[in-house]
Amino acid sequence: MRCTMTCRCLQSAGIPFRVIEVTAEPAALEFVTEELGYTEAPVVVVDDDPQHHWSGFRPDLISRLASRVGTGPVVPLGPSTSHGIA
């Protein structure tokens, strides 16, 4: 649920993103768990800055990111909202 909500929130804010399924990508899983130290998904890595990442559904951080990149406001969408995420 948190992964879906994060994707919907990013999409709502107009922030481009790429989903990497860590269960299918061993190198990505190792990066998230060993290098970043996270044990829960979703993990959002914004750029190459080692301090610019987080774990979990964080609409507050997505809003901050949206204002930084000049996209629209973030509206956290409930699970009943229908959006296609590619």
C-alpha cells in the first residue's frame, strides 16, 4: 500500500520517477539494504546525493521535493482513487 501511495503522490505532483522492483533486482536490493540500510519499502532515492533518500510513504518529503523542482502541489491520494502507474 505504501509503495502505491508513494507512486500516486509522485505522479500527482508531476515528479518523474522510475519504479525498480527490488525483489527482482538483486543489485537494487543490496543497495537499498546494505548501502542505505533500509528494511522497508518503498525507498525513494532522489538523486546522487547520499543524504537525499527516504523510506516509507512520506507525502511531506514529496511536497518538499515538488516545491524544489517546481511542480504542482502534492495531494495524497486514497486507495479508492484510480490512477494508472507505469
